[in-house]
Amino acid sequence: MIPDPRTYPPADAATAAARALHALADASLGADTGIVADAREAELAGRVGALVDAGDGASLADALASSPSAAIHRHLWRAIVAHVERSGDGALAPVLFALPVVIVVAAEGDAECTLDAVVADPGELAAILSEHGALGGNRQFALSGALCAADAIDVAAMPALMRAAALPALDAPLAPLDLAPAPFVAVPGGERVHLRFVVGSALAASPSAIVANAGVGKWGIPFTQALSRSLARPGVSVVALPRAPQSLPAAVATGRSVQREASAALFASNAIRRLRASVGEPVAVISAHRVPGAATGGELRLSLSSPLEPREAEGFRCPLHPLDRVADVAAMLADLARDCRIGDVRMLAGVYADRDPSTGLTLLFKPETVPPGAEILAH
């Protein structure tokens, strides 16, 4: 199994409040009996719920960022999602959801173009979702016209957004959240992949009542067409690919993963096409690297090269998010290479440096530069 190159903060570096949450998550994970695990889980849920209900997203985000291990981070995140998606007492109330949207853009001329990330008629998108029952049949919802970035709805911002969505009375009009759009840039000479979110507010008993359907159904094609058309500008190619509605924290996690997959696929298709056209069939090498300054301290890399061009390799730097299981991300890269009909795919054991010590450049492996004695996990 490919190793995890990520680094985690020391346990004593966290604040006292964060350490208390970490301790409960660790105790739940390591409990000897189900009774003890359930008790610690209930206590963790109570503390997480109190922070969400108090609007203290900063403390939740700090506890996640200072988690001393991937397992504790995932367990704490699951507790946050469970609280957000919990069923209430059956009463209707405003709940929030978001659709992750991967947007692939390219400028068709010689100049870059900034798109404002604003949908002129969000009601058109809402009508498509309503027509196809995309929200569990719910028809009482409103969409924001601003496509926002992940930070705008992530854990730090989420409790305040949940408060803002609350209505003074059930007969008040359901209004979309006032979110800031996150513009994105189309550049000439190549496609870029951006991640944005369409955020909505619905009247429901709980978020789980409207986001239970994990797949993109019949609404996907008309929604994609309408959203792409709304974002398009003269001289810019735009394809906006939505995923199914989810609660805010779940949507952020899904969005980051699908953006990474789309970016990897775009890199691989372009790089493999260039290599096959110039020097022949490529070889793929997947490796783990420790990267100072990266969000999690580490990343995976997909290096593509040809034996006929020993000096050159093209690489995709694959970010690792805190919720990731590294083996799953490595398998995604390997499957992508095989789907592109690369017959020689190698995965290296060990964790490697960020830079090539001899050149100072980003370290990308070719078959002939794999360190002597390095174990090859897949071939």
C-alpha cells in the first residue's frame, strides 16, 4: 500500500477546546466496547452540536485543522455532518444544501477572460430541479444566483449561514442566501478546472430529507446546459458539471474530490496525447511526496514519460485532503492511467522529497530514475 505523506500537528499544539474534541473522537474510535463507544460518541455529538448551535464555526474549523491524525479528523468531521443532517422533531424549518459544480473553461481567443460567477436566472435552475424531483420531491426551495467558493460554505462559515437561513415565521417568503460570487478566469491555450457551489435553502424537516439521492438524475443534462449557457461569454468555452445536492460540509468534501479527479483527467488526456504524438507510448509512475507548504504537508504525483525521451517527464501534482484515504486517491490515479490505455503503470513504496536534489526542480519519476531498491507496488 502506498504510504501517507501527509503530516499532522502534534496533539499538544491544539487549543484546550480542540484537544477535548480530539480526545472524545479518539476515545470513541478506540473504545473496547460498543457501550463505551456510544457514550463517547454521544458526548462528542453534544459538544459539536453546541458549537454549531452557538454559531461558533471558527472553533469547529480549528479543531479539524489541528487534528493530530487522519482518523480523528474524519471522525470529528463525521460528527459535524451528522449534526447538520440530523432529523429534528418533524417540524418544517429552513435547511441549507449545495450542489458542487466543476466548471471547465477555456478562452478561445488570445486574451484571458474573467467570468463573474453569477447566474442571471437562478429560478430557471430551480425549476429544473423541481421538475425532476431532485430534492426528494421538495418544491419549497430557493437557489442563490451566486456561485461561491468552498470557503464560503465550509465548516468555519457554516453555522453562521445556518443562522442566516432561519426564517422568523413559516409564512415568510423563502429567500436564497446572500453569498458572494467567486469569479474565475479562462485563459487562452488550455482548459482550467474550477470548483464552485450552487447553494439553496429549502423548507424541510432536515437536510437528509432532501439530499438522500446521491446520484445525478434526469435533471443533470438540462441543469448542465442551463448553467453552462448562463455562465458563457463570447470567446469563452464553458462546461459546468453539477453533482447531486448535499448538506454543506458533505458538498465541500465531494466538490474537492471531483475537482481533483477532473483536473487529473484533463492533465492525463492532454499529456498522453502529446507524448504519443511525439515520442510514443508513455509509462506512468505514481509516487508519494512530502511537500513543505502544502495544505496537508504531502501529495501524490502522477508522472508520465517515454523511454524514447529520457530527459522529459510530465507530472500531475495530486493534492491530498484531510478526509482522503491515500490508497483510494492512488487507485483513482492508477485507474485513470489504465482507462487512458497506458499498459505500464507503476506505484512506488516510500515517501519522497518535493524537489530533485540535483536540479532543484519538482521531483517526477521516470522508470530509469526510480531510486535503486525502491519497491514497486503495482506494475
